[in-house]
Amino acid sequence: MNSIFSVHTIRFITLVFIQVLILNHINFFGYINPYIYILFIGLFPIKNNRIALILLSFLLGLTIDLFLDTGGIHAAACVFIAYIRPIILKFSFGTIYEHQTIRFNTVEFGSKLTYFTLLTVLHHIVLFSLEIFSISNIILILQKTLFSSIFTILLSVIVTIIFSKESK
Amino acid sequence: MLLFCVSLVFTIQSHSYHKSKFINSANFLTGGVYNSVNNVSSYFNLKSQNQLLAEENKRLRSILHNSEVEIDSIFIDSLTFGESYRFFSSNIIKNSYSLNNNILTLNKGTNDSIKQDFGVISSKGIIGIIDKTSRNYSTVISILNTTSRISAQLKKTNHFGTLTWNGKDPKFTQLIDIPKISPVSIGDTIITSGRSSIFPKGVRVGVIEDFKLDQAENYYEINVRLFNDMTNIEHVYIIENADKQEITNLLSNN
């Protein structure tokens, strides 16, 4: 239990630092940035209770907001995906999730990809609509969501593959 | 409990345009992190920053040595004002240009007598206005911020308008509310108007890229190509207007 706790603490801090110090300066084509810190929410153990996850995601989003001067948009998007994570889990993993026997290292690649895609796209939609905050710019919101999502999904899949090999 | 958290988020979100006092990067933790990282990363663009500073030195030197000869020159330079403006030099430790509301962080704060609403310029032109300050750091509302409104004018005539940003391209800002009667042409220089008591008159902004009439056909909307490359700025100057108190007192008495 203690080691799980410390693993998640280290993951939290590392992801925040990577996000703030490296990934926010990529600005591919001027505005595309991957937001890989949501991996923390994605990989959080399923058996732990929901309230802890939601509180931690709020904290995670708020930390990112602090660094980026963005008010509360990352916190809001993080809490949103943490809140609806069980629904996404059920949708992408089906019956394995019902039996609570899921482990991210062992599930097949396809359903893992669906899971990350849903999580990322939802997070980015909430994030960019709160950032831009106007309906007249809906094209811009969708455009930013699409391109940043592709980037984020690619990176998160790569990161999970690298680190799951290592832990075995 | 769940709903409580969600509502808490949206409370903070709803205040994000007033920018709640405690969530900004001028605080001790984030300012400290950005400062230490900037200590390292600033070495990577030393060359281009040196070039910018050398260019400015050259320009200032040419003004200095030519001033006795051309004492009645009408050349207005961004760094020659009366005694009423004080300048502080500072470094940008966090730059941002890809969001809709971009905010920068500087490594000077209230310990260096920096206060809210001071102007920020670089050697090439306008950057933004100081927003929040802590003891050692301060945040700047960049001109690349959709909520930023700065008074600017044409250099050759005194027609003035408002400098805004539409959130699309960090190379361009938009100058609106220039009257239809004014002689606008592509390539003209835009400078600050000095009407706002934040910036002195004559800080360079950019050149006109293209322009069109707005929907009511009474005012021009002008696309301004900035002199500054907002993606590559490091050394900036903070401007304090010593007469600001007097001007605001006078205006509020009316």
C-alpha cells in the first residue's frame, strides 16, 4: 500500500514538471500542445475510491493552472474526466471492469487505446471550450481539440508502453 | 461531496476573469520554479538576445552622437521621454503566446517598487501591462490577450483607436475604432497614443499589414504586424508614470 502511494506521488510530481517545463513550450504549429498530465487520472488504480481520485485530479488541475495562469480551466477539465471515468471504463473495457479485475498492464491494446482516446478528447473539449469561452469560435475549439488530442494520445500511448515494459 | 467539488471548480472558474488573487504564477512556489528554470534555459538563446540588445545599443548610440547636430529633429524615439517616466529593467521568466489570454511572468516585484498598471515594453516595442505583483515576481497581461485594451494611434496623424487581439496569430494584433476619415495606408507605423497614462506617447507597436471598414462602415479595423517577435522576448523594461496619481485624481474630480 505504501509503495503504491509513493509511486503515485512521484508520478504526480513528475507529470506536473514535465508538463509545465517541457510540453507547454512545444507549441507545434503555433498552438498545439500535448497535455500528458491526464495520464495520472487515466492510470489511477480502479479499486481506490472515487472521492480521493476526484480530489487528487482537482489538485492536479489546480497545480497546472497555477503555473499557466489559466484561472481554473485545467482543474475543471480534470475533475470532469475524473467524475465520468467509471462510465468510460465500462464502455471501453466492458465485462472485465464489472468484475473489478482490470490491470492496465494486461488489458489488450485496442481497448486501452479507446480508453485513452475518450479520456483525452473529453478533457480537451472541456479545456478548450472553457479557455476560449465563446460559441462563435466553436470551429477554433474543435480544431484545437482535434489536433491537441492526436498529439496527447500518441504521447500517452508511447509513455504507457515504455513504462509498463519496465515495471514487469 | 462530488457535487461540492464540481461546484467549487465552477466557482473558481466563474471568477477566472477577475483572476482570483491566489491562482497566478507570481507566487513564491511557481515564481521560484520558473526563475530557476529560466536561469538555465536563458543560455540557449543568449545569442539572439545579445543581438537584440546590441541593435538597441547601436540605435541609442546613433541618437546620442547625432543629437547635437539634429537638435530640432522631429524623430520620436521610444526611449526618450521627459522626467515623468521611470524605467526598470527586467527579465521575462515565463512567456506564453499560444493561449487566448496570455499572461507573462517577470522577475521583479513589489521589492523593486513594481506596482499594478505599469507598462512593459521591450527594445523593439510594446509588450503589455503589469497585472499582479508579489514580492519578487509580477505577472503581465500581454498584448496577446483577448481582454487587453491599449490606446494606440497612427504615427503620422493623431487619429487614435484601441489595440486588441483576436486570439489567432501571435504576429498580428488588431487596431479598431480608427475613424474612417483618417488617411490609413499599408506600411504605416502604429505607436501608443499616451492617452492612457500607462504608456508614454510614441512607444512603437507595429506596421499596418492590411485594413478594412467594420460592419457599420464608420471605423477602420486594422491588422497590425508587431515589431516584437512575441515568441522570443527576454529583456524588457517596465515603465512607471510618475504623474499617474495626479492625472487620475484630476480625472476623478470631474
